[in-house]
Amino acid sequence: MRQPLRYPWVNFDVDGVLAPVIAVRVDVAETKAEVPDHRHRKGQLVFALGGGVICRVPNGLWMVPPHCGVWIPSDIVHSNAATANARIFFVYIEPGAADLPDRCCTFSISPLLCELILELSDSVQDDARDELLTRVLLAELPRMPIQQLHLPISSEPRLRRIAEALAEDPADRSTLAEWANRVALSESSLARLAVKETGLTFGRWRQQLQLIVAIRELAAGASVQQVSGDLGYESVTAFITMFKKALGKPPAKYLSNLAQNGGSAFVA
């Protein structure tokens, strides 16, 4: 009979366990809030029941708001950084066990899938029951809606420099011309480079970063007023207008709907 998983998750060799699904509850208060770059053979779903997590992969940042999960396929180098109040579950899935994307993506997590993850993370040494829960989870996860809140990060050194500067100071409201001057490009050249490397205009790319930061901070308990100021907006109204235009709902309603509907408020 399989024994329950009781190992500290930071030391747990997931690839050493021959099981199609392993669900691990992470206690951020008792472990590191940030996991450095690593990889494993099994794919990984990073699911946030509360708080938020940012997953970094070589070509982008992916946000895990409450009641959503980021899927990281097998053997992709990644790191995870969680808010202090985060309630996180790591779900490791054997390659080929389910029809899942071969790229990173954000899933909405339904109430049913949430309960399956919770149950599997609390093993009761019931192999038959665990096998049934595993089969349902592997059938349900590929059916979850894929969402697109992420920040493409280019390896192009000038864009990488800008991305790092904005991540360090998201309130920086420098214009495209000012950023171009800092990296020794013309304004038009930087505009073309941003579209070529990220698929987004420079303004939309910067807004994606601000949305990621905003959701992370709001999920951590910051007020709309505080987040608005931290992002350099002249007024709370301007921040709410941007947020609503991008995500379809004002910040408070957006987070409330996430909690009530298991991620269905999360839109592209």
C-alpha cells in the first residue's frame, strides 16, 4: 500500500516516484517563498488556492492568480516565487499520462479539479480511491480553459535589460523614446524590436508586466489604492480603468469572481 507523502517538498525527488500523478501541498510559511531554477522529468501544475505565484521560464513570466494553475511541461527550466500568504499545490504528472500542452500555459481550475487536487494531496493510504481520483484528474485537466496572462521575455539583450528594469521598478513611466535612448536605439527601432521579439507593442508589453505585478500584489492583500500608487498611476481611477479594459472587470470584482467561480473570471 502506498504511503502518504510526508517529505519536505523542497527535498522531494518527484522523478523518483513511479506514479502518474503526485499532488503536494506547499506550506509557504514553513518553506522558501522562492524556488530557484530547476527542472524535472515530470510535468508540473502550479496551483494557487490563495495568494499568488509567479513562474519564470526562459522566455516569459507566468502569473498564477488564486484558483488558477500554470502548466509547466516536462524538462523545462523554471522557478517559482510565491506571495507570503499563498496556498499552493504542486501537481506532478508523468509525461504522456494526459493530453496536455507541450508549452507553458495558464489553466482555469474548476471547483471539481480543485477538490481532486486537495484530496490527492491528503493521501489516506487508499490505493483504489487514489487511482480513481487520479483517472478523473487526468481526464479533467486537459478540459480546463487556457488563459493567457503572461509576459513574453526575449533573450534579446536590450529588451531583457528593459524587462529587468521594469520588473525592478514597475512604477517607471518612461516613454518609448526615453527607453529607446537608454538602450541606444531609435524610437521606431525599439517599437519594431518589441513587436518582433514579443509579439506585442511596447505599450501592451509593459501593460502585461503591470497586470502581473498588480494581480500578485492584490492577491497578497494589498489595496487597490496601494497597487495603483506602486505602479505609478496618477489616480486610482486610471488604474481601475486600465485593469477593467484589460481583464473585463475592476480589480475587486475580478478577484472576488476568481474565488467564487474557481478561476472562470480569468480572461485573456
